[in-house]
Amino acid sequence: MAGGFRLHANWGQAVILIKNEYQAECVIYNGCAGGIDFIFSMRLSGVAFAGGFQTFKL
């Protein structure tokens, strides 16, 4: 979580910080900023975007 180093002190309040990363097609990686490992699975379904949004492929 390299981006976490740029957060200011007292910016947010949480007991546990969890980061979600999308690194590959149909795969979401989860990790905890405190170094705790966990595994879970769930079904994901796509939904249409509300008006006024755009998508970009990088």
C-alpha cells in the first residue's frame, strides 16, 4: 500500500484498513494495510453505469 504513506495523520478513522486492487481481468486482490492475510470468495455481477459517467481503458 505505497499510497498509504502519502496520507496525512488523522485523515481518516478506522480500526482496520483494507485495500482492494484490480490487477487482472476478472480478478480483485484484497490486502490489509496492517499485514493480515485473508481469503474470501463471492459472486460479482455487473451493473449499468448511471448517466454522466465515462469509462476509460488504460
